[in-house]
Amino acid sequence: MEYIHDNPGVPVGLWRGVANTRNAFVVESFVDEIAAAAGKDPYRMRYDLLKNEPKLRAVLELAATKAGWGKPLPSGAHRGIALDDFDGTPVAMVAEASVNAKGKVKVHRIVAAVDCGTAINPKIVEAQISGGIAFGLTGTIKGAITIKDGQAEQSNFHDFPVLRMDEMPEVEVYIVPSTAAPTGIGEVGVPPVAPAVANAVAAATGKRVRTLPIRPEDLV
């Protein structure tokens, strides 16, 4: 594996989900592109590739099954799927989204499956995944920080929009039953959000998302 380290000269801090957020977006978007180029179903291809990873397979299958993968959706809606393993806590998500004539993305539903070992408090697990989805959607379809003349152009919520209540999709969270030791749950709900939505957008428009947040002008 090789990579190019690009230092733009702008100090940055950690985002919820740390490096997994951007890495999951790149990897899972590219896996989806491979599936499309090969003429394969993006869920089935992932499932087949994970033949030696039963834990990851289980969350992927659970999310796809609960989301009704392969079943018809309302006109204009499309599904995207993504998977991330955050330090031993795999999370899979299926997003249902539509794109209107002006390129505006609407996320209608996100179904998530997680294996965090023994879920000591399932309600906290659900809350963390749901909160991660809300946080991740802001970065996927809403706010961005841009730099001009050496400083951030945004200063507060009037020019850095965050997801509002009426924009929050229906969320379903499913926990894989387990008797294994508990693993982390604090940040794992963020990384799969962007690629799941971006893959749904690609299914809807035929256009691949390369940068975040997703901008309407890039889809029309």
C-alpha cells in the first residue's frame, strides 16, 4: 500500500470517528465502484469478499436484510451500502436516498447493524449509533469549513449549517447478539454514513461523489 502525504499547512483537529471517517469514505466508495464496473451487486460482492471475516459478514448481512436489500423502493429512491470495522466494532449501514432535479440530496432512511460484543446497555448502543448518523450526515450533506486568506470563512451556525430535525432520516439500529467481551461504541456510528449515502447518490444519479459535503451543483 502506498499513499501521498499532503500537508495543506492548515492545523486540523480530530473529528468524531478520527481517521476511520475519511478512510471508510474512500474505501467503501471505491468498493462500490468496483462492483458497478464488474456488474455485481454491491452487497453480494462485499459479502463474498468477506468469506474469512464472519464477524463483518454478520453485520453486513443483518443491515442488508433489515433494510430489505433488493426489494423495490418508492420511485426516485435508491440504496447505498457501506461497512467499517472500528477497532473491532464493525458497523454496516444501508442508506435510502433520493436526489431532486436541483441536485439536493434527501436521506429517507438509514438501517445500521453493529457487533459491539456484549451489549451491556442496548439503549446506549442505539443512541450512540443514531447520534453518529446525525453527526455524520452533517458532514456528508451539510456543513463545510473552507479556508480563504489563511483563515476559516465560517464562524458560527449561520454559515456552518448542521443537520436539522426535519432533515433527520428514519433510523433503525440492530445489534448482533454476542457473548464476547464488550468493545467500543463511542465513535463507530460515523464512518459508514458518508459512503452509504454517497453510494446511494451514485445509484440515483450515476455520478460518483469525490468530495464532501455533497454539493447539488456536482449532481446536475
